[in-house]
Amino acid sequence: MYPYIYIVLSSYSVMAFIGGFAAMIFIYFRLRKYEIQFSEFIKMLALCVAGCYAGSKILFALTQIPWLISNFSIINLLLLIPESGFVFYGGLFGVVFVLLFYTRKDLDLRKRVFRLATPAFPLFHGFGRIGCFLAGCCYGIELNQTITLFGILEINRVPVQLFESSFEFLMFAVLLFIENHNWANDLLRVYLVSYAAFRFAIEFFRGDEVRGSLFGVSTSQWISIIVLAYYLFQLLPVNRKHGVPPVADAE
């Protein structure tokens, strides 16, 4: 007889599921506001899940190319992507590119979709970073002295995951505030610039090296630099004169 069933779940997977579910429900209740049909939502949701998974896996695998070169074998090559971890930037841009492709023939739909979905990005990521903290990945640099919270939890590294989670939830609230007051048409621009600046800074307090680096600058910092440079480039007088479109409005 087996009167009890014990199930062990990955804390990261649980938090990622909670974040994904919260983001999905959040978007669902906004469909009518942005005049998006439920059938359209289901199609985009399926594509976004695929784009997020593939993008996060591929970017992580790319950071492991130096390791692959040093430990090259057919087995390692075949398993590089399947056994790779997840990188938020890869998943984020996987979703963005999928939505850009899906709405390529309808710019009005594109504007509505990105305005609808952008606040869900930090909502999902906020829960995901809590999962990172619980799983012990994406950890920070070591502290000089261990900190004990509530007499139970011992923290011996900078809790960068919790700092980033707090930032993401704050961005979720800020984006909703901006949206409700119509302070910006391109919420994606606001989020990407804000997150890129924050991520560039917080990376200095990261202690893990698996994420990859080039010339002492981490992969995420290089991506943050590119994102910030892209939007700063749009602010140049010549581009403002000719109306270079932002990501969410680009063809």
C-alpha cells in the first residue's frame, strides 16, 4: 500500500510557474481594454512560450561556447542547448521578436499588444528571481559577514536575486502608473531602458561566472550597453528629425 505520495518540486520551476501564471492572468483581464480577441491571445501566448524558452536556452548556450571549445565532443555539442540553463535577456528578446513577427502586418495591433503585454514582463521576472534565490543560482558576491534573518535564514552573499525581484515588481507598478496616466506611448522602451540600466549596475555584485563575460564585462552588461546605445541613438537630432521608430513600432 502507498497511503502517501511525496512529490519533490524544483523551487525555481514553481516560482517560474507562479510568475508565468500571474502574467497570463494579468494579460487576460486586459484583453477587452486593448480589443484583443481571446483566440488571438492564445496564439500569441503559445508563440511567446516557445520564443521565451528557445531564446533563453540559446543565449545561455552561446555563453558556453568557450567551454565547448575547451571540452569539445560530439556529445557535448549535441547536449549544449538541451542541457543549458536559462537567461532572462534571451527569453525577453525571444518574446519581443516573436511578437514583432506576429504583428508585422498590423502596426496598430503591434502597439496594442506591446502596451498590453509589457507590464507582464517584470511581473513574471519578479517571481522568477525569487526562484533563483531559493535555488541558489545567479548568486551575488560573498559578504564579509553572514547576515541572519529571523533566526533562520543565513545570507552569506549579496542577495542580488531579491534586489532584482524588488526592482521588477517596482517596475510593474511604475509601468501601470505610466500607462494609466498616458505618460508614454511606448512602455517597452521605458521598461527596456530602465531594466538595462539597473541590470548593468547589479551585475557588479554578481558572484557567479557561468553567465559568461568578455573583457571583464558580463554578457548581460554587454546586452544592456547595446539596449541603452540603441535608444540613445534614437534621441540623436538626425534620428528624431527622420522619425526612427522604436522597437514596438518598427516594421
